[in-house]
Amino acid sequence: MEQDIRFCKTSDGVRIAYATLGSGPPLVWLVGWLSHLELDFGLPPYRERCERLSENFTLVRLDRRGTGLSQRGIDDFSLGAHVLDIEAVIADVEIGEFGLFGYSEGGPIAIRYAEKHPEKVSHLILGGTFAAPARIAGGPEMQNALMAIIKQQWGLGSGLMAELFFGEDADPAIHRAFAVYQQQAANAEDALHSMEATLEIDVTSSLPSITMPTLVLHGRDDRTSPIENGQELAAGIKGARFVSFEGHHVPNRKQAAQMDKAIREFILGDASEPEPPEKPSSGLVTILFTDMESSTALTQRLGDEAAQELVHEHNRVVREALKANHGSEIKHTGDGIMASFPSTRGALDCAVTIQRGLAESDNPVRVRIGLNAGEPVVEDDDLFGTSVQLAARVCAEADAGEILVSNVVRELSAGKGFLFNDRGDAVLRGFEDPVRLYEVSWRES
């Protein structure tokens, strides 16, 4: 299922990108500070949410001004300006009454739009959001630190920023992926001006004016917008329902599925849901990492749009190979994809298919691929542990266009028809003992 991306213009002349997906009653989803319609849809957990919601709704998402595919270099990031963004999209899609889901910074915008156009909004859903900014990121001191990071370290992988969104226990790979996402979703100036405007928002006086059925959703461990913000929203909007979940500001797969079920039940009165995505396997699996060559340098050299085309080509080739070889995509790492396989042969066949597919592409993308086998820990539809870390380190040792594997992969694939070149022992970061590595011969003679 692919989304349909289109563009429209606001009454003040700003170009806005939006995407539609699915069928059924319309649900307009306003996301937070940053978004990118194409990048977001390429992230497995986010795409799963979109496809899950589109089973019951015509899902409409937009990149607000200054972010994603919408116009950059914007002067006006006020609440009123963002309402113009929604008005333009609604007019272009030509929908009547609809459900409105405002998440994070999208919440106050949804509240103001619902106050201005009560005849258009059938149901209002507010997730991980706020009416006033006093508690955002823990208060003024942390807000000042956040602003300084945006000014000085945009896209450089701030640990503080990643922890606010994903929690203190987030995988370091998420930190790196979020840094890459920042670079592509907005420039530093727009990100700063947008955050400055966010910290001026106060829709507290609008809450008594909200008359449509309202659902407030909030993560209990949300550090970006603490749960007290959601509780105050529910108290200020007459008749609002409040539902909390275990989780952080950016929901993991489990929390997202719970939220989507609550939204579906709230609007449709139907708690049924489509089959959940296949979970990562436990027991002995083979883990594969891909990593694009010099992705940051490519972005700087080619520009955001051209570089993103290369990312799309990489994702297409990898996902087609995974499907053909019974692989499970675990997550997008920013510069590549992590996947698992029930068999070593399937993983090696997939790696070879990926390298050949990319080599034959019209816009060739050069990637390094690393594989290891073991018994990782399965948690929240993700894989963790030594076997995963070693696979990532093996990938980092490869050169662009190479497939490197650990000795255990070579031994498990003995007699399966693969040719290996001994690369000798390597000392990998974080591992005391050297690891024997082998290069897989994949080029056809």
C-alpha cells in the first residue's frame, strides 16, 4: 500500500505537502515538531501505524510549514499560520466532517482549529501534547538547553534531545538515526524558529470552547510533554476521556498499537484490529545490517531531495530482497536497515540479492553489509544483545559493496554453495577477543 503525496498552497502563499492513504471516514493526523512524509513512511514502525489506521480510515497527514516536503525558510510559525496549513489541506482534499488527531506540537494546533471550525471536526484526539508550554522538556532551564542544542548541534546526534523523545534507555542506534532524520526533516533555522514559536503557545483559554467528543492519550514516561499536561487537557475540555500508556514521547510499536486501538474504538466504536505485524524471531537467528556509504556526505553534495532518492532506492531493493528470502525488517537505522532471518542461507541469499540489485540500479547506491548469527534478546519487537552488536560491528568493518560475515555464519552455511574469502582476525570495538571475518563472493563471473 503506497501513500499519495500532493501539494497545495495556504492563503498566505506557503506550499504544503500532504499524503492520503486508505479508505473510510477521514482522519487528519497532525504530528509534532518535525515530520517528513516520505521519510516517516519509510520507517517500519511508523509505516505500520499508517497502514493500520488506513484499514479503517482515509488517513490524511501533512508536513507543516518549515518541515519535511513543505516549504522551508518560513518567517511565520505562529499558531494561526499552522491553522492556515490545515485549512489549505482540507480544502484541497475536499472532505467534509473528519476526525482530527493532534500529536505533540500538533495538539495545540488541532485545538485552535477545532475551536475555529467546530462544524468540521467530528472527533478530537490529543496525544502526548499540552495546552501551555510551562512543563515542556522539564521547564525553562531544560528548554533553554534544548534551544542551545538546536543552534549549535543540529543534526549532530544530541543525546539530550534523543532522550527527551525516546527515553534514557533508547538504543544508541536510535540516537544516530534521529540525528540523520533532523538533517533531512528541517534546517536548523526553521527548527529553531518553530521551537521558539512552540514555547509561546498557550491555548488554555480555548479548552472550554471545545464541544466535540475528545480523547486525550498520553505516555506515562513522557519527558518532552509530561503526563500532567495531558491530565490538564482532559480536565479543561468538558467530557474528555483520558487514557494513559506505558511509554515515552515517541511511542514504540506496542504503545502505538494501543493508541491506534483506542482511536479506532473512540471514533468507530470498534476495537477490532488487523493482524499485528510479524514479530522478530527468538532462538537462533541470523542478523543482517546494511549501511549506506557516506550518506551524510551524499546529502551535502547532492542536496536533500537527490540524496533521499538514493535512500528510497536502497530501501526498495533491501525490502524486496527481504520479502523474497523470508527476512524480517527490524528497524531502519538512519543509514541502513537491520533485519533477521530464521536461516543463515536465507540471510546470505538476501545479502547477495541486495548487492546485485543495487549494482544494477539506475541510481546505484553503494552499501556495506554485515552478518552474524546468535540468540538475541527480543523486546518490544526489537532485537538486542551481543549477537546484534557484533553484527553491527561486522558491518562497520566492511567496505562499500562488500558482504562481511562472522565465522559462525560461515560455519552455519557450510555446504550451501557460498564462496568465502578469509579476511583474518579483526579487533572490533567493544569486543575483547578478535573475531574472524570472511568476505562473501557475490559478483557473478
